[in-house]
Amino acid sequence: MSLFRIFDISGSALEAQSVRMNTTASNMANANSASSASGDTYRARQPVFAPLVLEAMGASPDGVAGVSVQGVVESQAPLRREYQPHHPLADEEGYVFLPNVDVVEEMANMISASRSYQTNIEVMEASKRMLQQTLSLGQ
């Protein structure tokens, strides 16, 4: 595998983790947004990753050369329904619908994505140093 290919692989991972961090931030920002109907309530979102296969380019024996974001899906977990009769968005029974966002889980996702992002930056930095050292061998 070429050292230059490492930049493509780490770059795809950086892009994927960036999407993950943005999705997590969106979930956390909407964790307490109330609604009067279940259809209008924010639902937690999660990115879907898949291996980036580049068989035609001969990337590696198994053809895997990074990660791609297939999309972002909404969670099907049930919404929270709380009794808050004085809330302006409460229905006729006094209930409001709240998102199905678990803030603790989202914080764990954010930490994991941040560390993965940082690790891929370190991989790129190490590859850069190796390339620079290779170039300096000829001097």
C-alpha cells in the first residue's frame, strides 16, 4: 500500500467522523425541544457508515480503502411523553412530546467520534513524517 493511499483512507475517516460529530451535536441541541404532536417531534439521528470499496483501483487485497457515509437515519425508539399541563405546547390531556435523545449516549458518541478524528489526524501526521524522511534519504 502506498503512503499516499493512507491520506485518502484517513481523509474518508475524518469526513465520516465529522458527520458523526455534527449529527451528535444536532441531537444534543434538540434534546429538550418539546412538541404537541408525536409527528412534529424531533427524533434522534445516527449516521450509517459502510466500507469504501475500491476493487477496480486495486486498493488492497480485500478492496477496502476507507469509509463512506451512506446516510443519516432517524431512531425508531419511542418518544418521551411528559405531563406538563402548563406548557404552552401541551395537548388537551396536558402532555408534551419530547425527543428520544439520550444525552449520556450522545456524549459518549461525541467523545468516541472526537477521539477517532484525532487518531486519524495522527495517522496522517505520521505518514507525512515518513514521506519527508524518505525524501531526505536521497540527500
